Amino acid sequence: MDAPDFPVFFNKQTTCVIGPGGPIHVPRVSALVDYEGELGVVIGTRARRVARDHALDVVLGFTCVNDVTVRDLQRKEMSVGLGPAKGKDFATAVGPYLLTLDEFQDRIDVAGRIDLEMICRVNGKELSRGNAKSMHYTWPQLIAQASRDAELFPGDLIGSGTVGTGCILELGPENTG
């Protein structure tokens, strides 16, 4: 599928955020739990309509994100042109660290992409490896889009979307055993 001509993201309730290793309460209506390895940006300054060239000025730092998803429920939601909703609103693991922009300065290119290898492990077993620099849109583009006609607040979290092969859906279940 081709990428849209604008960055797409979704919001998640703060009540769904858990720490690393925290319990994940999977919806009872689902059997297909998947992880999504992402890089997340935490907003540090209240902002609205942020210009791309000032987008990194509103960043507090970056952290690891596991946007846990139940694929069977997500498929049903997406089939009617809505979602993701209940297929994603139960758990997002964040952390354990928050690294500030200055700690990434040598890894950020002029467009705002971060060269950062990311590894996803499930129960200690490595399943995925990718690099955050493969994001289709840059952090400045994502922040500008998120703040367009909406207020961003300190502590808001924006996820990058799954970093290459960062979920079972992309790998295929046969490659995760």
C-alpha cells in the first residue's frame, strides 16, 4: 500500500499507558495479540499549529513504545471504515527510558529522522529488528500534523508507527515461533 500524502497517526487514551513489563489485559473477545515496536516522542511544551522547522523545539524526549494490538478485532473495525479503536485501546507499553533531544543530536539528520536501531523482544526472545530512520515521514512532519488544529500538551505521546518488521503482522506468525 502506498503511503498517503500526509502523516497519519491516532490518539490513545492515557489510561492505556503501562510501564515496561506491566500487565497487559487483553480484551476477552480477541485471540490474536500483536506487538508493534515504535519510537515515541513525548511533547514537552504546550503547542498548536507547530511549523515543521520549529517542531523539535516542543519535544521533551524520545522513548520506546509497544503499541499492543489485537488483530482480529482491528480487522473487524477497519472493515467498516473505522478504527483502529477497541483493537488498540487497552495497552501501550512505554519506556523504560526517556532520552532528551540532546542525547540524540548526533543521530538526527537534517530532515528530522533518527538513526536508531530498534529491537523487539517478546518474553525475552528477539523477534524483530529495524531502524527508526526508515520512517516514511519525519518527526517534524508528524508533530506539525498532530498539532494542526489541535493543542498538544506536555506529556502527550506520539508514536512513529511500526518500525520495519516490528510486528507479527509484518513478519508472519510462522516466523515468531
